[in-house]
Amino acid sequence: MQLYKQLHEKLSYLEADKIEQIYQAYLFALESHFGQKRESGEKFITHPIAVASILADMRIDYQSIIVALLHDVIEDTLTTKEKIVAKFGQEVADLVDGVTKLDRIESSSKDETHAQNFRKMVLAMSRDIRVILIKLADRLHNMQTIDSVAPIKRHRVAKETLDIYAPIANRLGMYKMCIKLENLAFAALYPRRNEILEKSMGQVYGKNKEVMKLIERELKEAFSKNSLKDLKIVGRTKHLYGVYKKMLDHRASFASVTDVYAFRIIVQSIDDCYRALGIVHGLYKPLPGKFKDYIAMPKFNGYQSLHTVLFGPYGAPVEIQIRTQLMDQTANNGIAAHWLYKTGSDVADVIHIRAQQWVNDLLEMQQNTSSSAEFLENLKIDLFPDKVYVFTPKGSIMELTRGATVVDFAYAVHTDIGNSCIAARINRKFLPLSTVLLNGQTVSVVTSRAANPNPEWLNFVTTSKARHCIRHYIKNKKRSELVVLGKQLLDKAFSDLQCYFQKIDSNAIAAFLEKSGFKTLDDLYEDIGLGKHLSILVAYQLTNSGESQKKKEDKCAVGAEDKPLLIRGVEGVAINFASCCYPIPGDSISGYLNVGSGLDIHTKD
């Protein structure tokens, strides 16, 4: 009961009947996990209670708290989903199932199993976004207690946290959660570096304390002088992993990264944000090109604030963030703000809508990616580089990854637009599809029904959606072209044998397909087109399938004309013209089947 009491104290925001249901879930979990221990030796029930407490701090709905208490019962006990449905209802059971790892997966490696679990998680997220909040809380507590885990597993879990879970938290605007996950993972992966950096950071902030006080005092005086009241000035400290990553990304020294004084100014209204900006620019000179207005153009995760960098006392740079109290709370809580500020917060609802749109994009990516490992790699690419913001001709803002091209933009608008784009106008100028987009540009795409994706686009697109859409199209198109090529090759083989494929008995064809492991005739054609089966051998087997000599004569014609295979040059990706000799129309050519890629065409010389 003492364990539950810690959770109970955080549930005062819920109604009494909801708290009672949470208590019943606690008793259910306690019974289900009876006798189980964590790797640390603690009772297992301490983990679900800790996860539920993390969610209660976010003031999330009671069903999510129940799921947090039950999230391991299907995976680690004999409890079934049906039992949870009977006790707590379908919605809770579906959420518990959504956060439960897949078991008994038939896969060739742990990596594939791991990737398939992420695919399941994305599918569950698309049905209910609360799945990822519960997974993040689960991961946070696992990271807080990771010291008791074996070194190999600790390294794997920490790396996964840094590569996927922390970026997901960032993508959902949950800055505080992201920082905690990053710092814990960094300490687990690089304990020595973490120790040195932590000690150095302590020394730096001790040394900079007087300058910080001076800047804060001058800021307060400037605001008071300009009658800007009811504000809060907070000195910001950079988190350890953020400093480490900045040193790596910019190849910067520790001194250059930490030689910056950072403040956050919390004001009452958006008007006050811009007033405060004018005042700080009047107090200290701003560095050119360092001002960013995320209030007018919020970040991809809904983050809003004004950012500026100033020349402070003694020439030291001063980073300033200016935002309202609601913006500050939303920046820290992200999508959780949808529950924290349900009443009257348009910002929280916008963040929730954006998060759901992102999850839907992930779901589309998953459905069009056959390999779980490829999906996981695409997910890592999408988590989440710097963004660039451009406008559609109607004035809508589109957010893309930095370095994105016109083709990336076209696919972001709609898959069909990307598949059929042929040209682009950027700020009313016609420019190539490979043009890299910059902040503030207005982009319109010219399309044609006759156009198709070009494999060359894969050399310059940067977004995971564009990449997987192009690959998906090429894969499907290549199959259709290989089927056509395979049929042509088989017809040619029958012609060489002076026989007719059309006269082969359908039962004989069906028996051959079944014996060879093909579901359809098109599958056979595709393999022939890829060079995996020789057309002449297939034709020979089909013409000698145990029939009488009379039937063979019926389907084979003595003296039938030996026709060459006609190559027109427009067959597509199934036929490849060799770069060593560059055959052109009219050349005498030879074809060589290249296993796995189709027919290679060379000049006879």
C-alpha cells in the first residue's frame, strides 16, 4: 500500500470514481506480478507504479494511468487480453496490447524482431496516440533504473533510447522528457565522458555566476524602465548531452560551446513577447542572422518562442528566449499539453493534431515498406533533422527537412503530386526538381498525367516519405516490366523450339507452377525476366511434360520461324543498356540475362 500511496497522492486532478478504477488496476497488477522481481532485485510492481506516476505528473487521463499499471501483464504474466477486456473494457485492453511487444516472431535476427516491434508500435500509435506517451514513460523509468541491467543489454537499450525514443519525445514537443532520456542514455553509453563533462560544467557555471547575475540585473532594469511588468527571467543551463552533441556536430571546443549565457524570459502575452524583444535589442546589440521567430512560424512539434543572440557584457554572447507562460508549459510538455490544458488551449490541440498527422505519415511509410529493418532505418532518418519552412501558392506553410528538394515538397503535398511532378516554380522562377529549398520560398509544382517517378530522384531527395514512395513505385513498375520481358523471352524460347506456348495444356502449366513454387504465371515470368530461370529450359520442360508424341506435334510446328526478340528502347527498368558500349537504335546487339536485374543489352562488337 505504501507504494500505491505515492501514486495516489498525484491523482487529485481526477474524479473519485476514476481513482477507484486506478486502484482496482493496481490490485490486478499486484496479483498478476506476484513473486516477480526486477533485475535490480526490487518487486516488479515498483516499475508499473513508477510509470503510472510519471504519467500522473503529466495529468494524463485515468485510462492511460490504468494501462501504465497493466502494461507488462500480457507480456510477462499468464494474463490474457480477454481477461483485461472483461475487467477494464476494450479500450484499455487495446492500449495494453498496443504497448506490448510482439512475441514468437519468426525472424532471422534480433534486429528484425526489434524492427517488427517498432512497426507494431506505430500501428498502435495510429489508433491511439496515448500509446507512445505510455511507452515514453516506460522507457524513462527503465533508463532511471538501468544501472542494474547487464552491460550488453544496457548499451543496447541506451542506444535505442538515444536513437529513437528521445527523438520521438522531441518530435512530440516533450522537451523535458527528451532531455531526461538523452542525459540518462548518454550516462549509460559513455559513463566516463559524462563524468568529465558533468564536472567541467559545474566549474563553468560556478565561474560564470557573477556575469549571469549582472546580465539578469540589467535585463530587469531595462524592463522596469520600459514598464514591462509581470515577467520572469530564468537563467538557462545547457544539458550535458546537448553540450556533447554540439561539440561533436560543430567540432567545437568545450570552452566555445559553454562560453554563452542563456536566459529565458516568460511574459504575459504575445504582444509582450515582441515588446520584450525590442527592449533587449535596445539593451545589447543583436548578432546579425541569429533572430528566429517561432511564434509566427512554430516548429514542427508546435514549439513557439522568440530566439535572439546578443553581444552581452565583455563581448560574451547572450542567448535569449522570449515566450508566454502557456508557450513555456507547452514547450516542456508537448503533446501531453492536450490533456494538461484541455480547457481553452488551442495551442495544445494544434500540437495534438500535428502529432497525429506525423503518426499517419509513419503509418503510410510502414504500409509501403516491405522490410521491417528498412522501415526502422526510415524512422531514424525521420527523427528528426532541422526543418525548413516554405509556402504553397495559397499561402499554406509546409515544413520539410533541411536540405529538402522540390520533389520532397511535391511528395509532402500528396503522393500523386510527387509521382507526376515534372517542373517547379520557386518564387515565380522555373527551377529544376533537384533544387534545394530555403526558408520562406513559395513553391508550386507542375504535374503531368504522363509523368512517372524517376529512379535518379533517389540521388537527391532527403525525406523518408519521398524516398519510400519512389522506391515503392519503381519496385511495382519493375515487376510489371519484368513480367512483360519474361513473357517475351518465354515466347522466344518456344519459337526456338518451334512450338506454341498457347497450345500447352493448362493443367500441365498449373502442375509446373506448383512444382516450381510459383503462385501465378506472372511470378514465373518475373523470375525469367530476372534471369533466375532460363526461358529455354522452362519451355523445354513444358513441351516435354509427359504428353503423347501426337500432342507434342500438335503444339509444335516443324519449320516455325525463329524470330528475334525486338528491343525498342522504351521497355523500362527491366532492360538495361550497357554503359560500356552504349548501343543505339540500328546497332547489331546481343542480350545477356543478368541474374537479379534483368536483360543487359550490348553491341555485338
